[in-house]
Amino acid sequence: MKSAVITGASRGIGKACAIRLAKDGYAVVINYSRSEAEAQSVLDTIKANGGEGMIYRADVTDPDQAKALIRDADKAYGGIDVLVNNAGMVKDAYLLMLENTALDKCFDLNVKGYFYCAQAAALKMFRKKSGVIINMSSVSGEMALAGQSIYSATKGAINSMTRVLAKELGERGIRVNAIAPGFIETEMIDVLPPDKKEEYLKAIPMHRFGTAEEVANVVSVLASDASSYITGQIITMDGGLSL
Ligand code: NAP
């Protein structure tokens, strides 16, 4: 059975990816750092539908915990076929309101966490000479949205890292791509004030936010052989926001 590790899968986009990949036949490792009950409920849903998986607590900002996540997933399922680097956070505020702690926290999770997991997973994927890494970026990696200087910088870094890793790992049979969603209905955007939400809805040509399931659909395709010749790409899915 193929396996997939999804970081930050206790809710939101990660949860939808875990459920979708389990439906696609992967044994899924549902990573979380604090929300154990939510992670367990994702696993219960998967098992109720005949899927396979496990939950795994690891703070991916800690290199040792990130390594342990990948090591134990590899042991449990005899390899790792897919890594979805998804656990991320947003720190929205204008420049003069931002503190250095926000800078550190955001880079620790959105950049270093992705790096630690990718490095550990690539080592396991080398063995099989195959594997897929999917980095959850954001439309903010390319698009300038006021108030997102730190978040944009982390996602821009992920886009760059995605391209470089694709170049480094291609000859080892490992594909690396990123998805750049626009606004997706999850707890992350629940915090937006209603007037901001209205403003964004007007700016999106499709006049709606995306769903986590729509992102999971793209993850499913990128993970599969249907995209066997796609690597180093940043797939934007934003209802037209960035046009
Ligand atoms: P979310 O609802 O806030 O969920 C974040 C997930 O990350 C949770 O499962 C959380 O679990 C986990 N997490 C947080 N810190 C962690 C850590 N240190 N180690 C391991 N897991 C950790 O986020 P989301 O909206 O689904 O976003 C997921 C990804 O998509 C992020 O990378 C985000 O930047 C990107 N994205 C989101 C949107 C959007 O509109 N929602 C748009 C573009 C891109 P615990 O509670 O257990 O920590």
C-alpha cells in the first residue's frame, strides 16, 4: 500500500488532503501539533470509509520531531510515497505593527518546517527512486497583498525551494511541486474581518472562496501518475484572483 504524510492535517486543507488521499488508496499519516482530538476525528472518518492511516504528533518546526515523523511513517508503511508539506500559519499585519517574533514564528513553520520534512522524506524516497513532494504555498507567494509582508515572503521562499528541489531530485525519480491557493474557506481565513472578506470576494472573478476539497483534488492529481511529467511547478488555484 502506498503511503502519504500530510503535515497539519487536523483541520482545514490538510484534513481534506488526508481524506482525499485515503480515498485514493494511500495509508495516510495525519500530522498535528496540538489538536489531537481533531486529528483523531479525521482518522475516524477515514477508517469509517474503509481507509487506512495513523495520527502523529510532531511540531514540524523542531527538526528532530520532523525527522521522527518521517522516520516513523516510513517504518509503519515501508516507505513514503507522498509528502504534503501543508502545516502553515499566517501573520497578517502592516509593516509597522509587526514584531520580530512574528517573523521568526512564520519562517519557522512555513519555511523551515517544510525544509526539515522535505529533507527527511527525500532521504527515504531515494531508496525507492520515486516519490512526490507537494508544498502548500499560496497565491501570496507571487501576489502582493497589503498586510502580508511576512507571509508572502515565506510563500515566495517555498516557491523558490520547490523549483530548486525539483531540479535536485528529478534524477532520483522524485517530483516536487507546489500549489498556490487563493482564499480557501478554513479557520485561517475565518479571522478576516467581514469588510475584508467582502473586499476580497469582489476582487475574485469567480466571486467565491475556494474549498479545502478543491485544493485536495489538485493534491490528488499531483500525487498521482496522471502528472508523472510535472515537476518544479507552482499550480495557482485562486478563482482568478491573481489575474
Ligand atoms: P489551518 O486551518 O490554520 O490549519 C493549520 C494546520 O497546521 C492545523 O492542522 C494545525 O494543527 C497544523 N499546525 C500548526 N502548527 C503546526 C506545527 N508546528 N507542527 C505541525 N502542525 C502544525 O490552515 P489552512 O487554512 O488549512 O492552511 C493550510 C496551508 O495552506 C498553509 O500552509 C497555508 O499557508 C496554506 N494556504 C491556506 C489558504 C487559506 O485561505 N486557508 C490559502 C493559501 C494557502 P494543530 O492545531 O494540531 O497545531
